[in-house]
Amino acid sequence: MAFKIYTKTGDKGTTSLIGGVRVPKSHVRIESYGTVDELNSFIGMVNDLAKNEKISEWLREIQDRLFTIGSVLATNPDKEVKMKLPDVHETDVTWLEERIDEMDKDLPEMRSFILPGGNIASSTAHVARCVCRRAERICVAMQQDEEHVPDLIIKYLNRLSDFLFALARYITHINGGEDMPWRARV
């Protein structure tokens, strides 16, 4: 049986979390996983633009993790869920660190802040990095407001934004470009 795209259950501005609890679409949980979904979409765009098999493999792995994170954020922590949900592991953070180190080996040393840009793929990676930082800020704010968010999700998003910064530089580099240093007016 195929799923219908529209259900009409959200026509009055509410939606269901995993576990069945209905909340306003403005609820912070909806904002958190909506931002992760936006991030995932930008990562898909980076993948389409980069046209690089190794990068594509990395980004598909990350997109899978982001679906996992989205499912955790979409779950009401006060309700027992009957289905088995995937989870994020410390090894997922280590994997990001290993990819960052792999890219850094090929990149010139950074001596200043750099301006986002280089080509459309690297610029889009910078946009994804910014969306990732926003997702991280939302999750930190949720924790501060005593909404349950596993620490590992915040750690993963923090490291992912580092990865996306390195990736933006790496894409510029493998395409023969150079970082654009920021030159502060004096």
C-alpha cells in the first residue's frame, strides 16, 4: 500500500511527534528536526554539485545519520515508542573526525579566516555548515529548556559543521581553487 503525500491532519497547524503526541507546528521539536531536514537537503545539493565519488560516499553516510538524528528529535521523550528507532554512536563522531583529518592532509594551512566561496559546490557546503550550526544552536537551547536531546546529537552536529567547513575548502582545492582570505579593514 502506497503512502499518500497529504493527510490533511496538519491543516490546523498541528502535527504528531513519533509516539502520537500532537504539538503545534511551531514547537521547538518541529523546528529542530525541520532544520536537520533542511541541512540534509543542502547536503544533497552539495553532493549533486561536487560530482565526486568519494565525497558522494561520505555525504550519503552523513545523510543517513541526519535521518537518524531527525527521528530522535521527532520523538516525544515522555512517551514510550513501540517501534525501534536508529541511534547515533560515538563512532559516528570519530568517523567525521577521520574524514576531516583526511581532507586536511591535502589542504594548505589556514593563516586567516576565509570567506565562503570558491565554486558553487563549496559555497553550498558553507551554507550547509551554517544550517548545521543553527540546528546545533536549536538543540542546545532545547537542552537548556530541559527538552530531552542526547548530548551525542549536539556533539555530532558540532563535528559535522567542522566537517562541512573542511569539505568546502577541500572542494575548492580539488577543483584548483584557493581559499579567499578575509582581509579586515583597518
